[in-house]
Amino acid sequence: MQVHIKDNLHRLVAGKYLIEMLRIHESAGTSEVTKHDIGSLCASCPLPEVCEQWDSTGKLSCFCLESVLPRGT
């Protein structure tokens, strides 16, 4: 098992980021993604090597927040 260091991101900044990501996903129609949609999300993800490195391939993770958004969003 690989251990990862937690980001030193302030809670207020993280909260604002998540609110913005929710707004973007709602406008893109991707805010209701479930674990059953993972296959289609992973197929369009430009960062498969990141998920492999973090052992999160096929799992809905924090990496999905930005990587699955349509380009130009």
C-alpha cells in the first residue's frame, strides 16, 4: 500500500474549489455521476496514469473532478 501526503490546502480554499467544481459539473450535466458511470468516465479521462499510480482506476475519486470535464470548460 502506497502512503500519500495530504495536501496543505486551507479548508476555505478547498471549499470554494469544490463549490466551483459543483457549479461546472451541474452546467456540464455531470453532477449526478454514480459508480455505474465510471466505465464511460474512465474511457474519456486524459489522466489514466495518475489513477494507476494512486490505485484509483475504475473508482470515482477526486481526480474525476476535473479530468472528466469536457475540454474548454
